[in-house]
Amino acid sequence: MAIHSSSTLPPAGASAWVTIDLRAIADNVRALAAHAPGAEVMAIVKADAYGHGLVPAARAARAGGATWLGCAQLSEALALRASGVTGPILTWIYPPGADLGAAIDAEVTLTVGSPQMLSEIVAAARERGRAVEVHLKCDTGLGRGGALAQGWSDLVAAAAAAQAEGVIRVDGAWSHFAWADAPEHPTVRAQQERFGHACAELERAGVTGFRRHLANSAATLTNPGAHLDLVRPGLAVYGLSPVPDLGGPEHFGLREAMSVTARLTLVKRAAAGQGVSYGHEHTTASDTILGLVPVGYADGIPRAAGRVGPVTLHGRRFTVAGRVCMDQFVLDLGPDFTGAAGDEVLILGSARQGAPTAQDWAAATGTINYEIITRMGPRLPRVHLGGEH
């Protein structure tokens, strides 16, 4: 699949928008594959592809060479199929009583983390009269999804029996790190060893030839021993570093795919001593010019960004003046500002653009870059650059 350019214009009348560079996503997948030679790449497109748009991002990842796509929610996987996205898709979150028949019909690979989950899949497979492809999930220490200890042994026995019956095919086994972003943490090696033992137990039960996968973005970039048969990068697909203390995107050959832009909706003069926004947590130190930016916490701007959130305007860095409101925030632009309403404010982007990065926002607001990009809300229209022929 090829990537081509499309219009760079924002939607008509939009006061703020998100631009997604699909070529960056495709190139990032290629870069990640180069970090894990010999392993397949599963691009994780959960949470609306980390805010980048589920279907366009999935197609871009496929264009970059991802052989698998990963979705947390079954509904996401079914949405991909409904949009015509082909190829293997893994999902891992679905409640008891979910419509597994729809997943079987759509040829979605289902994660199984307990004997109870397996029993529902087996029942659905018998009803449909066809084998279901599954990946078994072992909890090697995260303490979240998957089977622990005796639960894993019970799941292995049940899966081996179901495969012998012909109602499932175990295509993979996987687990997830607790501390992959700290590669030297002792739990990393311990989890790798436990996963090796878990896979060996599965083979002793007569289940062989399955894919082993353990590496998320951080492990893909920093832990070659965890690459195994397939790697599962998520954040890094979108050009962000999962280990910012070890290096930014450029260090790993990645580039950010998302930028967020707004237009000033109001510019006005204010005298010294003017309180700004709710609670007057910012007061103008001198006569100045205030600019109103039409995005707020309803759009994904952290409320914690008051007085610290960074933006770029006319090549200069400013911070949010006072509190972030639901729909807007204010900038104190200084007395010499010469711009006007309608000027573009770079809220988020890449350092190459001179924009604040997701990591800048995360550091300023006490969170992680994952949260910054995934919280950009649906009121901000997406402009996708590039696409599938």
C-alpha cells in the first residue's frame, strides 16, 4: 500500500484541529521493524489509534509493514473489519457474554486469559461450526490481564483439549511487562523468564508452532531479548518515545505524527493588575495584550496546564495564563505583541516544528506523553495527511 498526500488545509470554520501525518506512522512502523529484525510487527491501534484515528492509522501502519494490528476492545476490531481493513487483528478486552460470534465471523483473533473466557469461545466456535484462532495470555507479573500460576496451567490444559477437538487454534501466547520503560528493573528479566517457562508448559501440553510476543514499545526499542516472534509497539508507532529519559523520538528514528493547532479568537489590551481566568490565578504584571485560545479541558487540554502549559505563537514560546477552562484558555502575550485574532497557535507537535511536544506537556502537567495524545477530544476535527491508494 502506498501513502499519498492530501490537503493540508484545516476544516472550514474550525477554530482548532488535529493534524495527523500518516506517512510518519508508516515510517515509524518501518523504523520499529528495523529495531526488531526477524520479528513481525503488531501495530497497536487501540483508543482510536492513540487519538490519531483508528482506520486511517491502521491503514498507514499496514502500509509501513505491520503484519498485525492490535485493538484493546473487540468493538475496535469489528470497526476495522467494517471499514474494510484486512489482515490479522488481535483483541483482548471483551466482557462475559460478548458477541463472540461476530468476532468469529470477522476472523478476529481473540485473547484468552482464563478458562472461563475459553469456555465461552469454545461454545461460540461450536455454534458457528468453525475453529477460532486465539492467543493465550499469561500474567507473568503485571498483575492485570491474563492467567497467573495455577490459572495458567488450567488454561493450558483446557486450550490443549479444545485444540485437539478442533474448535480453537492456538496461534500465539503473550504477556505484558510492568516495567519495560525501566529496562534494568529486575522485574523485566524475571517476567521474560516466567514467560519462557509458560511457553514451555504450553509446548509440553502438545501445543506447538505458536507466536510468542512480549515486547511493547519500550521493549521493542531497548530490549532485543524480548523481541521473540512478534513485537507490539503502540506509542512508538505514533512517533513518541516510551523512554524519554533514554532518548527522544529522533534518537530512535521516529517522528511525531500528531500536531494540534488553534486560531486566536480574540486579542485585546489589558492593564497592569488585570486578573485572568477563573480564580485570577494569573494577574498581569504590566500593561499587556491577552490572546484567547479556543480549546480547553473538554478538548483534552489538561486542566493542570494552568500557568505551565506550553504553546508556540509567532515562533515564541508562551505558557497558559491562569486556569484552563472547559472551552478555552488565555495567553499573556506581552505589550509588544503585533499579531491578531486568527493567528495560529501551535499547541502540540514536534520539536522540529518549534512546537511543544507531548513530552513537554507531560512534564509540565505531571503526567505521561501517552495521556496527552490520547485525550485530544472529538470536538477537534482530524486532518489526515497522506492515505491509502
